[in-house]
Amino acid sequence: MVPDVSTGSDSRGLIAYLFGPGRRDEHTNPHIVAAWDMAGAPDPGRDPAATYTQLAKRLDHHVDLRTRELGGKKPAKHVWHCPVRTAPGDRYLTDAEWAEVARRVVHATGIAPEGDERACRWIAVRHADDHIHIMATTVRVDGRRPRIHQDGRRAQAECRKIETEYGLRRLRSGDLTAPRTPTGAERAKAGRQGHSVTARQWLRERAYAVAAAVHAEADYFTVLQSLSIKVKTRLGPESGYSLAAPGDTNSAGEPVWYGGSKLAPDLSINRLRERLPEQEIADRPRFAADPAEPWQHTITAIETAHIVLDSDDDAAAQAHLAAFGDTRYNIASATLGPHRAELRAAASTFNRARRSATRADHQAATALSQAAKELAYASNEPGGLAIALLFAAVHLVRAAAKWHEQRGHAQQAAAAEEAFRYLQASYQQAATPVLADLAHRVPRAATARRFEQDVRAALPNHADRILTDLTWAALTTTLAQAETAGHNPRRLLIEVGTRRELDSAERPAEVLNWRITAQPNRRTQAARSRSTTSGTTSTSARSRPPATSVGRRPEERSRRR
């Protein structure tokens, strides 16, 4: 059961909507199921003689008295509106049951506490099977405003109790960090225009993707504008910004603006400034000399984030989840292949899991944040590093779900689990043919036996499970490649095998395979070191454009269209 509290100033306008046909003729049999006084509330849905104006005047009675006391100035935002909707699949509720729901909600929120004869006037209108609209005017009989602080949270808590008592589906309680859901009007507008998402949702996704890729606040607004998004900034003590989607206008032909905080709490200007400097730091290298480095740095940072989630530092853990949210967008942009759709879905879904009421210490996650931005400018993924990164991300998102669940963050835990399913599907799609190819290119038998001896010496407690794992054949090929790249297989197995425990791994050989894949090529590193020492470092990498459409310079993007 989902309540959604909002306020406004037009009583008659809201009444006309509640009792009218709806924007798409979806309202059926509108009528009042409960009110402050059923005998005193005209019901335009049942009484042909009752009018919207009559009902508005009855509801506004105390508002009008207070307005005269204030010399003609009507109290601000005096209309309180709370639709309450059952979840898909819930049973049908009778009018009497909806009336009880309404009375409990207005009591819990402070609109009309039970037994308070001086409470606000209110009605509950039903015009569909699955929801009601509770409407109230927030001036009491005594002229005072009701105490409705945190009314949304109190409505949520009461609905959780009602779900249990009525045998309805138990929904997850929020912590006031969820983004605003699109209104019915926004959804209807998107449908008329043939869009699958509303302008609010479209802007939110673009804003997250751009914030993940850019290095400074100024770049954030520049890139948004290059995507044909209108930007309006506010300076001064109450600084902020608003965005408007291309072609999204109101009835007067003016852009429909959405403030950053109205898109999502962590897209407000203050939250962005915690993660982005006002100007890009001078001389910061944007493009890596070795195309493998961004992928390797990100894998290492994700493994560190996993360790932080297991610690007691919640502020640092929350910061790593926020940075991992950025990483998800840049992985989707930098990765090629048919599994890209699942990666984008995982990035969007994980947004709900990237924030909670826990305040983040963003400085603690600098390494992951910087690695994510390196990835935004990476060239096409070299070798199997993209799959190794996916493998690390799959395990981190599962750890994120566990972290949220342990702290009672139900919505975030559910979002992380959903993101895990998208990531798992993407990983399986990308990894299966690669692992099969590695298994077909196994080294000669003598080399494989040597690697078996290395496993038994380096990881004796896990050797039997590793050697009987279906991925063992693929791991032998990866070990042979690592040896060619300058690594000692036995020392390498010790290093990657003890980095994190293997006891809980269902397929330990698969874990080791991707950990080894992520290791740098020592021969390449040595060659580059010699080249740097002799002063012959190539500068071509610095001129390479970023790989993502979000991070790409505006002039590069326009040429590709």
C-alpha cells in the first residue's frame, strides 16, 4: 500500500480532477467513502445537486475564516493531498475498508487525530478499484495549522500496519532518500508523446550518467547542454540548478523545469559538489598511457570497496556505494557487446541502492571515484579485462545488498538484488564464450601438471575444489598467459588466492581466473618504464577521445551523429 503526500493551493481544481473523468477517462464511479462529516460533505459523485464549488466551500470554511483574519491573505499550501494505492495483485477492498484506511491515515499524519473535534476538514474519494485520494484543508477549527511534520513517513508507517492487518502485500518502507516518482500527469504526457519513460526519468538517467563521467561541476553543465538539455543555474546563498528535457514544454510552450534535488536527492547541487570540484584539477591525466590501466584500476578499487563494506565504517561504505553507482554507468558506456542493455539496466536499478540516510564520507572513496572516471575515457576493453571487471562488480553488488539488509534499508537491498540479477545475466552472456575458448586452448599436459603442483603448493586448503572446478581447464590457459606476461604462477596464485577468502566461492577456479586476468602485464610495464626513462614516452594516448557518449567532447559527439 503506497501513500504519496503532496500539498497545493487549489481546492476546487483538485476536486474537479477527483470527481471528473480523468485525463484518459480512467475514473469510474467517483464518490466519497469517508469524510470529516459524511452528512456535511456534499458528494458530487452521488448527489446530482451537489457541485464542486459547494464541496470546495465546505472544505475551505476554516481556511476562509483564517484568510479574513489575515486581511485577505490565504494561508500558503493549504490543500493536503494523499493518494493511497494498493499494490498490483492485492485483493479488492470494499468502500468500508477504504474508509477505515482513510481514517487511519489522517489520524497517523496529524490531519485529523481521532477524537479531535477541532481537526482539519477532509474527504476520501474513490474513483478506481485500487486506490483512494485523501484531500484535506490544513487549517483547524481553531485557526491553527495541524502538526503534520514528517507526514509522509508517518503515512508510510501506518500503511505497513494496514498491510499486515488486511492481508495485503507487504511493501518495503523507505527512508526518504528515494527519488520522486513520476506523477500521473507526467506518465500520461509521456504516453501521448510515444515515450516509454517520463521527462523526469529521462533527465535523471542523463544527469547520473554525466555526473559519473565528468571531472568538475563546470563540465557537468557543459555536457548536459551538449545533449540538448536546457540548464538553468541559480547563484547566491540558495544556489541550485534546474534541467528541462528537449521538447518538453507546458501548455504555454515554456520548458518544464526539474530541480536537481527533484530528480534525485544526490543530484542536488550540494550533493554534487561533495563529489565534484568546481573546476577540473590542472594537469590531471585524463587518458591512460596503457589502455588496460583504467580497467585494472577499477577492478582493484572495487575489490577495496568490498573490504570496506565488511568493515564498521558506514560513512566510508556509503561513499563507496555512491562511487560504485557512478562506476556502473561508465562500465555500461565503455563495454561493447549484446550484454550492454543489461549493464544499463543494472546501472539504473542500482541508483536506489547508492544512497541511504547514512551520510557518505566521499573522500574515503576517492580511489574508486577516480577509477570510474578513468573508465569513462577508456578505449575499447583490452582482452578479458571487461569480463573480470564484470565479475568483480557482480560480487560487490551482492555485498551491497547484504550491507543494506543488515542495516534495515529494505528498498536499497531490494534494488541491489535486482541490479545483481541484471549484472549476473550480463556476466554470463559475456563470460560463457570466453571461458569456453580458454578451455579449448589449454597448454600441453606437462604444463598443466606443473600448474596443478603450483595450486597444491600455493593454496593447499582449496586445491581439491579448484582442480575439480569446471573452470580449471580455462584457468590453466590463463596461468600460461600470465607466465608469458612475466608472472611467476605459484607466487601469483598465492597473491590472488589470499586477497579475499575462497571458502564461500562456489567455483574457486573461476574466481582465480578473473583475478589473474586483472593483473598487469609485467613485460609491458617494464618496457614502458624503460621508454619513460629514455624520454621517448608516446603522447598519442593523451589525444584519444573518451569512449563514452556522455564523456565524449561535444565536437566529437556531433561528428559521430
